[in-house]
Amino acid sequence: MATTNFDQFIERTTVVTDELLPPPDQANITVSAIDSAERGERVVAEAAWPLLLKLHGDYQELALKNTQRAPRSLLKLADPDRLVVGAVVR
């Protein structure tokens, strides 16, 4: 799942719904943002779903990526297209 939101709504919702399920059925979502692109690449490579890809970062990060320079900065850290395409293909 990919989002441009900065908040943690999806993560919090997943935790709440996980508490309603037995441990083997819980989602245990992994979040990958600008500062943790390697985590997202690992999830895709290992098919350890679900994955939440925060395209513009998280509001708790030091440098949000919603500026004109953001796409260039993001590409320097990881290849988001490869990450998204890899997730879709699997």
C-alpha cells in the first residue's frame, strides 16, 4: 500500500485491528519511508507483506519530502519506482 499522507493513521488502524485477531492472523505492517527505503526493499524481496510505503516521508522525520527538490532527494536514497513495481509484480 502506498500513501502520500504524513500522519500515522494507517499504522494505528492496523495495530487496532490486529488486536482483534489471533496472533497468526495479524498483519504486522512494515512501514517504509524516505529514511527507511532499505526496509521496503527487504519486504519486497522477502515477500514479508504487508508493506506501507510512505512516498513523502513521515511527519516525525527531520526532512519531509514534499518540496520541489523531493523527487531528486528520494531518487538518491532509493529507487521508489523499482520498489513499487517490485511490490506489484509479487
